[in-house]
Amino acid sequence: MEWSDVRIFLAIARTGTLGAAARLLHLSHPTIGRRLRALEEATGQVLFQRTAEGFVLTEEGTAILPLAEQMEDSALTMERRLAGEQQQLEGTLRVSSADWFGAYVLPPVIAEYSCEYPHVEIEVLTGTRLFNLAQREADVAFRIVPFEGPDIVQRRLTHMRYGVYVAHASADPIEGDGTGNRLIAMDTSTGTFPDIDWLKNRFPNAGVVLQSNNRNVHAQMCGIGLGIAVLPRPVGDQLGTIRRLDLSEDPPHRGIWMGYHRDLRRLNRLRAFVDLVIKHLAN
């Protein structure tokens, strides 16, 4: 069984449809269907049951799933280690971070990097999803929590300072009260946020008007006067539509962690990027 066929088998098993598997692997829908039929004919087994809801593993398919995942682990390890031996400062570097970090913190780093290494194409992948470093979904990632897993090289870069902001035309809210004001908060379905808890305690009589998992949305809504927002200082201090409040204490700081897979530690284009990040951000 070839690795290319195993990739298709795993993609269908994980997504449940040929269309989703095709998008995941950047192949056409007919190609995925044709390759699956060829795989089932070659093995002499029906690996998926076709249902109205999608493709479901048969007993035979379920039996080989762990073996397919082992083959995937071996193939990805080989890919990472071969990539880690590349010495040329060219190719693609995939960087993962939160939206606000990619928009307000990384631009100076990327600008200097692109100037020094013009043959490296940079992909910045932002959002709340934690991209898998072991599967090369990203080469380097930035998070507000430490990375898990023994194969990740990680470093805490800095303590990110936060501030409380209102629109320029808004009156200062009364600290310790907040009556008549509204708060812009994080969607807590993805976890807890100490700065948001702090904001609610600081203005206990202010109700929440909006929840979003995107700090850029918070900043824009704050700028049009929707409510009070707590934001990372690199975001809030750069926007001309909002101003930071001078309160008796600041919101809790958060650590910023950088991580990459150990198999890529000798990849020159990654090493050069990491060095620039440390130069700009580490403290």
C-alpha cells in the first residue's frame, strides 16, 4: 500500500466525505473517488460504508486505521527531518498565531525578514485553531499557553501587557462600578481569559454587550463606542479610534510562547526567523 493511498484513506476517514477530503488534500473530488475505488479493489476490502450522512469506516477499515496512522507518523517524521536538513534560505515558512498577534505584533518581524531573505515565501495562518506542528500544518507557532508534547522546542518570549480601552468620544467609566456602561468580552467557549474576568470585576455593574473570539473585532467595536474592551497593548495603542484608560491597576499580563518541532531546528529559514523574533520580542 502506497503512502499516497493511505493519505486519501485517512482524509476520508477524518472528514467523512469525498469533497472534504479533496479540499484537505488539494485534490479534485473525482480523483479522490477514483483513488478510493482503486485502493479498495487492490486490497479486496470495502473500507467505507456509503451512507446518507457520508462515509463511515467498515469493520475492515477500522481495523487498518491504527496502521495507517502509524504510517502517517513515519512519513511526517521523514518529511520534517528532510526539511530540517535544508540549508538554503528559500522555500515557504508557515507561521501560526492569533489574529491580533499576526496583525499587530509580527509585521515588523516579517518586514525585516522579507527584506533580508527575499527568496522565502511566508504564510501567516491566524485564528483560534491550534495548528499541528508535528503534521507540518505550521513551521512555527505563537500561543498564549505553553505547548504540549515532548518534541516541541518552545520558549516564552515575553509577558504581553493588556490595557482597558474606550472610544475617544466616550466618557470615562467609573472604576469599581460601571453603571451605564457595557463590556466587550471574549467568547469563553474556548477557555477562560483572566483579563476578561478582571474587566468584569473592575466594572461589576456593566453588562456584556458583545462576545467574540477575535480581539480585532473587540477593537473595532470599541472604536465605534459599543463598549469597554480589554486589549493587548500592541493592538489598543496602535488604533486611533480608541484611548487607554488610566486605571488604578492594569489587567493581568499573558505570556507569549513560541514553538516549533525539534526536527526543524536546523532548518535555516526557520532558524533565521526565530532569531529575528527573539531580537524584536524577547524580554
